[in-house]
Amino acid sequence: MRKHFNLFSQYLIGVLFGLGLMTSGMTNPEKIINFLNITGLWDPSLLFVMIGAVLVAMAGFYIQSKRSESFFGGALHIPRRRDITKPLVIGAFIFGLGWGLAGFCPGPAIVSLGAMRIKAFIFVVAMLAGMEICERFFTNNHS
């Protein structure tokens, strides 16, 4: 019974996250591109979304720091590394480039699949292909 409750709770959290992305406009590529266009018709509204997200994340990390396991009873897997590496910088650059060109980042793109947006489908396929290429050719833990 507990397993079903945990799965249902996680599902509801995902739905809430998706609704938040849609309500904030994060699933609209044009809104994202207008936010990134600081020399044209800049749309600063997503700045407030990002500030809200950072505040929620800070609260979450604070709560997590006081716990030894997740709310659902599983182990907490918190990264401990803080060093800035070449792969991290390259990955951040590729992420930002993709975000600026497509107007999507992974979460909103997956939510946009539900709206049957072809642009989201193309983005998700490209993202999955990039993840597979990275796993096969650029990591040491491939089989």
C-alpha cells in the first residue's frame, strides 16, 4: 500500500510541476526566446519565475539538509562535488545554446509533448540522441 501511495504522490508532484511550467509560460518557446532577447523586445516576466524557482529550491535544500532520507523513504543522492570542470562548462554551454535556439529546456519540452507540439517532439528526440551520444562516447561508465 505504501508503494502505491508513494507512486501516486510522485505522480501528483509531477502534475503540479507541469502545471507550474505551463502557467508560468515556460512551455512557450516564443516567450523563452523573447526573455533571452535582451537587445530586442525583452520579456522580463520569466525572471520572476526563475527567482521563485530559486527560492523554492533554496527552501528544499534547507529542508533536505535536516533529513537523512527522502520524504518517500528512499536514500538522498545529493552531489557533493563543487569543482568547475571542462565537461561542466562545455555541457552548460551546449545546454544554453540549445535553450536559446529552441526555446525549450528538458522539463518544459516534455510537458509540451502533451500539447502535441512538433517542435517539442523534435527537441526531445534531439535531447535523447545527445544524451545517448554523451553516454556512449564521453563517459567512462558505458557498458
